[in-house]
Amino acid sequence: MPYYHQMMHPFMGIGMGLLWLIALIVVAYLIYKLIKSEKILAPSRPITRSAVDILSERYAKGELTREQYMQMKKDLKKVQ
């Protein structure tokens, strides 16, 4: 019976080897992409933004009225 089984699937060993090779290539590619991405290699560095930038962002989001924005911007210009 074992001989009959081998006759029915003579390329099963090659197919399984090919499947493992494809899986290895996919894993290697994913590792390469992770290493190449800046999120993995570059340490997280804080983004420094000026107070005026933050104020402008808040105004753009609608958190501040135009009057509040203009007054706060004027106040910040005095400090600098």
C-alpha cells in the first residue's frame, strides 16, 4: 500500500518544499519592510511645534472663535 500512495502523489514532497519556500520568502519580505520603515528604526522623537502653530491648529479645528484666535495670537506675539 505505501508504494501505491507514492505513485498517486509523486510531487507532494516538491510541492510542500515549494510551499515552505514561498512562506519563507513572504516572511522575509515582511521583516524587510518592517526594518525599512522609519517607525521601527527611528526612535520616536517628539515633534516640536510653536505655540502659534498649536493655536492655528485649534482655530482650524473650530475650537476657537476668530476673536479668541486673534486675541491669543496677539498675546503670543507680545511674549515673543
